[in-house]
Amino acid sequence: MPDSVYKIIELVGSSTESWEKAATSAVQRAAKTLRDLRVAEVSQLDLQIGKNGEVEAYRVKVKVSFKFEDPLTA
């Protein structure tokens, strides 16, 4: 069995409801175009705050890893 190589990309998901939904949104979107997703690591949380000091959106920076496929062997 050959050794595996994984690529890591960074995404930002957002939600008006929660950090969990923001992270889920980012991973679900990545799953539409990437194959063989392995791990998602939350690396940063932040909030968008409106003029009246209200939370407008929850944002999550997520590092997602997936198996790297060599186009010559895939």
C-alpha cells in the first residue's frame, strides 16, 4: 500500500445562528467539490457585530484536510 498524502485548505463559514452551523456550512460546501475529506479543525472563531452591538453573524475559520490524489496515478 502506498503512503498517503493529505492537502489542507482553510475555509471560512458563517451563520446567523451559531458557530456550529457556520463550521457545518463550510464543511458541507467543501464536500460538494472535494473528495475524501478527512478532518476539519476549527482554528478561529469570531463574530460580526452590527451597529447596535448585536451579533449579526458567527464566523468560523476551519482547516479541512483531504486525501491528495496524484493526477498521474488517479
